[in-house]
Amino acid sequence: MNNEELKQKINTLTDKAEFSEEGSEFLNVIIPPEALHSLASSLKFDNDTKFDFLFCLSGVDWITHLMTVYHLTSTELKHTLVLKVKIHDRENPEVDTVCDLWRTAEFHEREVYDLFGIKFRNHPDLRRILLDDDWKGFPLRKDYKDEVNIVEF
């Protein structure tokens, strides 16, 4: 499917999607947290999309909101898209896990939790993966204050 066909298909799966190509070859789909698991499941199992591979999952801090970003591809149908979840609640950022859909998400979600503080509901083992268990704060957030190595920009 090309980007326009993907956009039309996604519009049949959810009414909560916004679209952008942002100068990219991939379609960017922006959704709210409550739409993530349902849409992700549809994208994986629908015969027209078959997004069977999550090849990257990351977090982003845009100051006004946090975001989780999922790069999906179909190894069979040879199309790719970027699914972005916009999280406005900076105090308690949460989204559903997708590791029940793509096993590769398990460690990616732990890394995003560790560095951005975004919690993944129903994750089987959500704990820090890079930093010590007693580490305070989330170092990739824009509001993080490093008490030891104070560097102001």
C-alpha cells in the first residue's frame, strides 16, 4: 500500500488519527493514548496492513507533551509507517503496552520508561533497564535536573 492507501485504511480502523508525512517517505499517524492498543492490534492483524514487525520504539519530550513513537513495517506487504502517541499528561504519562503484539517492544518500552518515565500499562516486567533502581528522575526529559553534573543550556 502507498501512503494514501494506508491513510484511507487507517481511517476505517479509527476516527482518532491525524496524519502527516513531515517530509518523510513514511506516513506519520498521530493518535491519543487511548487509541493505541486497538489501532496497533488492527494494524498487525488486518490482512490489508499486516504490520508484523516493530523495528523501533522511542520516546520524545516536546516540552508541551511527551510522545511514544512506533516504527512499523510489514515484511510481507513491504510497507512502513510511523505511529505516534501524543501524551499530554506529563505528571502521570501512561500508554498501553504493545509487547503482547510485538515481543520486540518489551525492552524498548522498558528503556522509554527508564529514560522518560512513560508507564506502559499491562507490561509484564516494567522496571528500569539501564539505570540503577534507586535513580531519581528520568534523564531524557527536558525538565530533568541533574544534581551531580549541572549543565544548563
